[in-house]
Amino acid sequence: MGKDLTPYQQRIVRGWYRNLDALRAQRLQEIAGDIFLADSERKRERLWQRARELLEKDAAAHPAEVRAVLERRDVEGLARLVRGE
């Protein structure tokens, strides 16, 4: 880590990276709910784009499943994917 960070700051940064997968999963869950409740197509489109970006960063996701969910715009499939079902 950078020499300009205090030991306390280094612990915070390490903890953030250690929990990055959980943070992504939580954000994807929130996005799935927001997509379901979105009242305009424009909002849905932005949310799907954000979900795509987060899923592409997730190394554990199955590419075929992710692609299918994104192509169909399947909100329930996205929620199942995030839960790991």
C-alpha cells in the first residue's frame, strides 16, 4: 500500500477490498429492486447498464447465465443470479 497512508487508513482500504464482492452483491440486489420499481424506460435502461457493468466485474459469475439475464432483461433472473441460485 501507499507509504502516504497511516496504518489505520491502510486497514480501512484492505477491509474495503476484502469486502468488495459483498458490496457488489448488495448493490446488484438494490439495482434489481430499483429496476422492478422504475417508472420509466430511461431509468430501467440506466439501471440495466449499471447491472451489466457490475456483473462484468464479478469474476465468480457464470458468463452464459449473465448474458442470458441481460439479453432478456429478466429482473427475477438477475435477483436469482445475485443470490447465487
